[in-house]
Amino acid sequence: MNLLQSIRSHSNQPLTRQLLASLLKDHKEPNHKIDELLSAGLLEIVRDGLYMPTKKLSPFRPEPFLLANHLFGPSYVSFDSALSFYGLIPERVYEVTSATTKRAERLITSIGAFSFARLPLPYYSFGIRNLKLGDEQHILIASPEKALFDKVVTTIGVKLNSSKSATEYLIENLRIDEDDLQELDTKVMETWLGDAPKSKTLSMIIKSIKGLK
């Protein structure tokens, strides 16, 4: 298998500099070869140390959610991106939004915008799924319940003091369908309250959802 074939075989994954170096182990100057591939339009830089094949090299490319996991870690896709992915909110989301334990960050890349909001431990670690999107593409993404909680926790000004105000927020503001809300697992959501920011507001979210069932 030649070099380009080797890269194509990994084209559905983000290409780290370490991975490319391993594919270029027989080259005396691997960094120079990477520069050649970039100049030839066969690779593009997502950010320093992270690449992906161009359509000139392969029709297969990593999913944006998978790229988000690799761009800034630790992280998992959440907030509007996850809510839209599950069909809970009607809006189409053009920026991939993720949670992290590190500082907040927003990255503009050649393939789009990615934002990362900080959440505290241990709350951060709750409700994360390992989901298969495509061939060998496994992503870390919030469960529907955690994505909703994360949205509430990080939205400035959202303070809910009653189940009525929570219902208005969920149905009128976020425009989540009542049937979809009833599908959420309130029991698991309750287990997160002790370590969650805005726990009183989140408890009203749970109370509101229970009232719909």
C-alpha cells in the first residue's frame, strides 16, 4: 500500500500529526512530506497538528462531531448541536457546540465554527454517550437529558422558580415538543442534581417534565 492509499484508508478519521508520522515512518523528513501534501491540495489543516484529507484525495471525510471531539479535549458534543441532532429543537445549528472541563474556546476552521463551554466536574462527566455515526466514526455526545441540562446551565439569565416558568421555557422558548419531553428520563436527571450548577432551576425542569406525563 503506497502513502496516498494509506491516508485514504484513514480518511474517515481526523489525521493527527502522530498518525501521519507513523504513515511516513519510511520518509527521512516526514514534516517536509506533510508540507508537500498540503501544497498539493491533498490535505488541509483543521488546526495545528490536526489534518483531514481533501476531496481531491478522498470522498470520505470525518463527521464534524468527530472533529469537535479531537479539536479540543476533553470534550463531548452538547447544547444546541446535540438537541438538534436528537430532533428536540427545530432550529438547524451551524456551529458545533461542545462541553469541556477546560476554558471556554471558539475555533474557526476551514470546515466551520466550533465552540466549547466549560462545565465543572463531576457534573461534566454525567450523561455522555459513545455513539457510532458511520464506519469507524465513534463520537462522544451528551444524552438528550444531559444536552438539555447543559443548555440550561450555560444560558445566561435562565433562572426558573416554578414548574410553570420551566414549561414555558421548554415549550415556548426552546420549542421542544411535549411528546419529546415526556420521553426524557427524569429519574436519571434527578441523580445529577446534587452536583449540578443551577440545581434549583434544573429541579423545576424535571418537575415540569413530570407534570406532562
